[in-house]
Amino acid sequence: MDPQDETLINRLLGDNPDLKTLVDNHRDYEKRLEEMNKRPHLSTEEDLERKKLQKAKLAGKDKIERILAAHRN
């Protein structure tokens, strides 16, 4: 995210518990994906989990973007 978005997120976190949950989950997904991506090989189950994490991370980011867009205007 760009620095303006980070600033806006930090400003809104105290007043918006849904945003805090989304941001926390997004960061958790990102950390877990980074750990998985470091491994040279994943089992079929691990690859499926990685794909689910990617989808969940993207869905969360879309929700975060909608919240931010509503506060940018």
C-alpha cells in the first residue's frame, strides 16, 4: 500500500474495528504466504492452502480499498 493509504488506515483504525480486523488478517495472510513462498516445494494440501490464502488476502484487500475509498472522498 502506498504511504497515503497507510496514513489513512492508521487514522481510521481506532474508529473502525472492521477495518482493524481486515488489516490484521491481511498482514497475517501476507506473512503466511511469504513463509510458504520461501519453500522450494509444497505438498498438494499446502498448495491448496496457499491458493486459499491468496484469495482471502485479495478479498480482504478489496474490502479495505472500499473502506478507504469511502473516506477519501
